[in-house]
Amino acid sequence: MRVSFPFSAIVGQDEMKLALLVAAVDPRIGGVMVFGDRGTGKSTAVRALAALLPPMPVVPGCRYHCAPGEAKCPSPELHKAGKASAPVPFVDLPLGATEDRVVGALDLERALGAGEKAFEPGLLARAHRGFLYIDEINLLEDHIVDLLLDVAASGENVVEREGLSVRHAARFVLVGSGNPEEGELRPQLLDRFGLSVEVKTPQELKTRVEILRRCDAFERDGALFAERWAKTERKTLKQIAKGKDLLPEVEIPDAVLTRASALCIAVGADGLRGELTLMRSARALAALEGDKLVDMVHLKRIAPLALRHRLRRNVLDDTGSTARIERALDELFA
């Protein structure tokens, strides 16, 4: 059995880990976009978080990863067979993936062999209730990115083609990564992601040496390394579970909502998607930390992640979007 690198053992990259944990507590926030250098542990972190989560209940034989009793399952006859468990899915979408492979298409083998029209589920069905990871998403065709974001927002995949009409649930945490030097994502697509993270290669010598130590220990004996981190992993898992349970009880005072809207106005965020994401992610962060009331501290911590990718470029201001948000926060919370 393959052992994944423990999520808790990842050195640094605290912002990326926080964004993934917040998205795990409330997937409605939307996807997480990770910008940064290659080889900084982006896919390792997502894969590690998926492996950390407990096995999920599934319907035996269901190719859509449906939960027992799920109303929109295209194979309702299988639900009579009881339930089983399966690992939380982690699907790595390749850059060359076609639309048919992503959404699903006609099963040609059954069509030609038995003359039956049957649906072959795609990657969206495999990612249901898990994580869909896209490396170098800025190099993916725009219509595929559009499709993925639409499904991620609606939680449903609808396929109408070749005389087939299939509708199935597709709720997943979409995580995209990319290097801005290799091409930028269109602003209207970037705005659809819930959170954005900037990842950089660590420059501190002690941090880099510690990364080498842990990677070497994992490569030598992955099972032993995972065992050493098992206690910390259980704490992280417990924190996520408690956050999910607490989320419906978390309240946001009007004063915090007012500051959130004032911040979006101050930085010039277009539309209301930024404010809605800021509200949801601040609530999820509070739940993750065991708080039933969102305060200004939660808002300040999550604001750069929720807003930095929604700002227009200002030709008169050459500072980065993160610096602009931090400056606005300092003025609002002075």
C-alpha cells in the first residue's frame, strides 16, 4: 500500500495549508488557486490532505462515488446492496485531457459490442466528494477550465450528447496550480476560484535543510515516517471534523460584514463574489479554530487569500495585490 507524505510534516507553506484546510471545512468556498515556483510541494500538500481524511461511505459498485442514499445517483438500483467505504478521491487532471474524458461520454465498447447506449463516467465522477487537482492550469484550454468551474460551482455534471442524457453529482474541491511566468489565467476565470495562494521557494537555510531531512526520511522508510507523524495527523483530522460540525453554528456580526464590504470597496474588487467568498471563508476559518463567532482577526487573516486574485491592475500603483490588501487592512483597522 502506497504511503502519502503526511500533511502535518510539510515544512512552511502555511498559507497554502491554511487555504486547503479552510476549503476542506467548507467546499462551497470554491476552488483554491496556487501560484508559485515548481517543486514547492503544491501537489504533495493536496494529495496529503486527501489521504489524511477518513474513508468515506460509498455505494458498492457505483462508478460515481455516490454516498448511500444520494438522490441524484444514475445507478439507483445499486443502493439496495448496502454500503462500503473508500478513500477520499484525489484525481490529477492531465493537461491534454479532452472534454469527453473530463465529463464522460458514450461507452464505445458496449455500444459496438452489445449495441447498448451506455455512459462511461469521466474524471468529474471520479473526483466526486474528493479533490480534483490541475497542475499548470494556466496552460489548460479555456473552455475546459470554464466547464470545470461551472461544475465546481453547481455541484452537478450534466451530459447531453450522442442520444445520452446523464446527470450526476460532482462536488469536489478544485485545486489549480500554475507559474505566472508560463502564462496567466484569464481574470474572469481566476475570479471564479474561491481562494488564491502565493507559494515561493523557501530562502531560509534552516527551512531548506529541514525539508531535505524530512524528504530523505520519507524516501528511506515512508511507513515509519508516517507513523512518527500519526499523532499530529490525528489532531489535524480532528480539527477538520470539529470545524465541519461547528460550521452551521458560526455567526458573523454585522460589524464584521460591514468591514468586509468596506475592504472590498477599498481595494476595488469587482462584483460581490469577493465579499461572499470572504464571508464564507472567514466563517470556515472561525469554525476550524473552534470559534462560534467571526471576529476581525479571522477577517484579516483570510482577506489576502480571498481577494488578491480579484483586483484590477492599477497602472499608477506597481505594488502587488497582496500589498494593496494589507495597506487597505491597515487603514480600515487603524
